[in-house]
Amino acid sequence: MRISAIAPPIRRAVAAKCSTYYGILADTFSLFSLNFHSLRLFSPNFKRDLSCEIEVDEAIFLFRKMVRMRPQPPSFEFTKQLKVIVNLKQYSVALKLFDEMRELGAPVNEYTMNILINCCCHLKRVDVGFAVFGIFFKHGYAADVVTFTTLLKGLFLDGKVAEAEKLFKQLLSLRLCEPNDFTIVTVINGLCKNGHVLAAHDLLCLLEKTIYKPNVMAYSAVINGLCKTGMVDNALELKSRMTDKGISPDVVTYNSMIQGLCDFGRWKEVKDLLNEMVNQKICLTVVTFNILVDSFCKEGNVKEAEDVFEIMTRQNIYPNIFTYNALIDGYCLQGKMDKAKEVFDSMASKGIKPCIVTYNSLINGYCKNGKVDEAWRLFLEVSSKGLEHTTVTYSIMIHGLLSEGRNADGWKLYKDMEARQVHPNLYTCNILLEGLCKTHQIAEAFSFLRVMEDKGLSPNIITYGILINGLCKDGKLEDAKKLLNELPSKGLKPDNHIYAIIIGSLCEEGFVDEAKDLLIKMERSGCAPDSMTYNIIIQGLLKKKDFDKAIPYLEEMHKKGFLADASTSSMLINQLQGSKKNDVLLEMMKKVVPKM
């Protein structure tokens, strides 16, 4: 779909602008036995975000002044000040100040309890949150819908999905409180974000039949979850159902569906949704435009992305950092580094500061285009801009250096990464492992594999593919076969790539019959051979001049819709020119050799 097709709807859309509580929870959370006056939530050495130092200091100063006032201010004044600190996301600080309140006997109320529980949940200490709830409850403070909603949120943040579902069902069945819209959205959103999208969908259907009717946010959360897991048709169906129930989709709903459709290249339906937004007088936001720019760039249609960008600016919808990052990445993917750098340089004049993602895209683009020195210059520039290198930044740069044969520099950067406590991930280690294998340092590669495991990283099929390829290239075919046979015991299933490596090596060594046996084993294991596998085995047979044995594989290749690659095509043509006429081979060539 070209921008000319979706531009009109975009332009028009822009222009249209109690004891029961204790009994339920006590079995699961043993911290209820704590005494209110002995409660100390966190160590005095609490963590503090220095990015809002002055505001936090002012809030702490005022809070401590209030605590020492005589008479002390009412509880709502303390609650208000705690809320200021929480709004600055200084959750540990808020808990520390509560400790001071407790020690000096400052007044508290139910709102204090809810604020403290919220802090614990944000710190992923929902167990402490339940303890706080239990202690307040024992001192006569009642829980309300905010309390339970916050605890539900905490359980989901901590990945305790089953416990959250159980608590929500108890709220409904025992009528502990009346769940409000925010409670329902918290549960549905929590299920979706924890990968339980179908459970969220089922809950939505269940709630539709009760007095607790889901609102547009609940439907949007499920639609977003369905789209992110590739179930776009289900999302579209749910959107129709919500409309039938009189609930109008909002821009968030449409953005989720547009993203889902873009992911599958369903541009006609994207256009239909944009037109629908226009008709419903729903204005496109910068998020909508970013989805379109990013999707066009990922498809390699940077021209269309540029046109969307132009429409944005003409309609006074200002591109943000995500828009620029998408456009820069699009140019980098196409190797248009001058254009990418031009967009990067233009950001300052728009008042937008590049982030580490921006630098990662540019560094990656330069590395992939062989301009490692330019990538290194940008890598060094990162720190001077007040940004920190991430694992991704280091991995990209290490890969770039190793790809250019600068192995010493790559390993030196890895040591620097560790010294700065930027933790390498499996991708980083696979890059280094491949560098060792490419330089025939097989023993060192296996030593590094043990280092990876010591770091708590679990080697994946890509890791073992690198090692098997390294062994084959180093002439250690028997060791490669042995490692292949060990993969199931490691909980890994060999893929097409690994089978193709060993089949290719067997053919090169002249063991074509063994390669054919491995092909059969591959199919029996449920791994269907692909075009590359067939090309490799056919080339092995042609090299041995086993033309009659090659024909059945050519026929099978044709049946599966695969074509001969350049090497196979060349060998077939040479065979036909250099021997007596072979009608069967000629017919097969017509079927599998690509038309010029």
C-alpha cells in the first residue's frame, strides 16, 4: 500500500481533530503477624533517583518539618506530602519517611495505607504490601476498592498471575468491594501483559454478562494483547462486538489495530481503519503516525515513511523521538547512511535530544555498511552526550569490530563492557563465540562456552549452530556430528541451518550417502528440509557425478516449490553442456533453474 492510498484519510483525520479480608489472605501471606509499631519497611540505606534531587529534598524537608510540629498537622496533610514523593517515583523514599512517621507517632489513615501498598507494589514487593494491609486492618483501618486494585496491580507486576486471578474472583464472589472500571482494566491489562491474552478475553466475555460491564479501556487492552500475539482477526472481531454493544473504540483501540495490521502488511485494512477514524471524528495522534512511519520503514518503504512524516509536520503534529528513531533506522536498513545522519543532525533544531536507541541505530547502520571507524566515533560520542552505553550498544560495536577482523579491539571492548558492569547477554556472547570460530580458535570457543554458562546464560540453538559450523570449517566433522547428537539431551532441537551445515560438510568430504541418511533422519525428526538443504545435497551428488541419484532430489525440490540456487544452476548447465544428451535432466532443469 502506497502513501498515496492512505494519505487522504490521514489528512482528513488530522483536520477533524473486615475479618473476611484477613481470612482470605492470611493463608498466603504470613507477614500479617507483624506489629504496626515494629514495622520497618526498608533499610535506612534506601535507593534514591538523583534525577529529581532538588524536588525530593524539598519534599523531605517539608515532611520532616511537619512530623516535628506540635500539634502535628492532620493525617491528610502527611498523605498529601507522601503523594508528592510518590508522584516523583521515589517509592523507597516514601517508605523510609513512613518509618519516621511511625517512630514519631504521626497520624495515619486509609489513604496512607493505600500509598504505602502502592509503593511496595512498584518496588515489586507485593508481599510487603500485603503485610502493610494486614497491619492496618488489624488496627481498624478498612480496605476499599483502591486497596484491592493496588494489590492486584502488585501481584501482576510481580508475575503472580494465578494469585491475582484468585483474589479478583474472591472480590466478586464474596463482595469484598465493588470493582470499578480501573479494577477491571488492571486485571485485564495485567493478564495481557503477562501473556495470558486468551484468559483476558475470556474474562472480558464473562464480565459482559454481569453488572460489571467492561469499558473501552478494557476492550482496548484485550484488542492490543490480541494484536501483539498475532491474532489480528480476533481483535477485529472483538472491535465489532464492542461497537455492537454501544461502546465506541477510541484512538488507543484504533492504534492497536493499525499496528497489528501493519505488522502483517495488511495495508488495505489499515486504510479502511483510517477512513473509519475520519468518519468517527477521531483525530490521529503522534502515536498513530509513528506506527505508520515505523511500519513503512521496516518494510523498506522509506519514501512512504517520508511522506507520512511530511503530512505530520504540515498538520502541526510534531514528530517526537520515536518518529525520528524509526526514520533513522529505516535509512540505516537501506544503507542510506548520509540520509540517516541528515535526519540525526536535524533533531537538535527541533529541540529533540537523541537517545541511546538513536545512537544504536546509527552505530549499527555504519557497522553493517563497513564504516566501523564512523561507528566507533559515535560510540565514543555517547558518553559526552550524557547517555550510557547499553548491552545492545556494546553488542553492535563488538560485532562491527569482529566483522572487520579487528578481533583484539572487539575483545578489548568486551572487557571494558564487563569493567563498567554492563552485563553481556546471550546475543553478545554468541557474537564473540562466532568470532573465535571464524578464526579457528575452537578450543577457546568451547572454553568461552563454559564462561557463558558460569555467567548464568543458557546456550541456545544459535550458540550450538555457531560451534557446529566452527567444527566443520576446522575439519572436525566427527566432533560436529557428536555435538549434533547431544542437542536433544540439552533440551534443544536441531534446525534446518544446523542440519544443512553438517549435510554440506559430509558432501564436501565425499560422504554423500551419509548426507542422504542424515536428510532422512532430519525429516523423521519433524524438521522439513528447505531449499538450502536440497541445493547442498544436489551439489554433493553432482560433484560425484551421480546424476541419476540427483534427479529424485531435483524432482522432490520442484514438488516443494524450491528453486536451484546459483551454484546448483551452474553445475546443472555445465553437466548438460559437457556430456551426452540427458532428456530427464534437461526437463528437470527447466523446472528448477530460475528463468533469467
